[in-house]
Amino acid sequence: MTDPKLDKEELTSSYAKYSKVFGLLVQLIIFMLIFTFLGNWVDKHFAHKVPYLTIIGVFIGMAIGFYNLIKNFMKEK
């Protein structure tokens, strides 16, 4: 029979790991959304026919989000 205290510690440890990853993914999505909306606002403000700045905003948000994600994973090693 397994020790219930050990199982609870393993479960808590795995929840902590998953919650950290989930938080980092939420940050990635938030960065993407902020820069997308910012690019969209600038495109509408200057009445661009093609949403160049919206597309650029998506990529900037992704770059910042992935940088933050990689930085946090490297910090754990």
C-alpha cells in the first residue's frame, strides 16, 4: 500500500509545475492580445487599408511572450 502523505506531496508538486506552465502560457496569450489590439488601434487611427501594424503586433507579442517563456524555463535549470 502506498503512503497517502507521499501521494499528496507528489500531487501538490505536480500541481505547482502545471500552474506555473499555465501562468506562462496565459502571459504569452496576454502579450499577443495587447500588441494585436495596439496594432489594430494604430491601423484604424491612420486608416490603413492593409493591417500591417496588427500583423506586426501579433509577431511582437509572440516574440515577447516566447522570450518570457524561454527565460523562465532556463531559469529553472
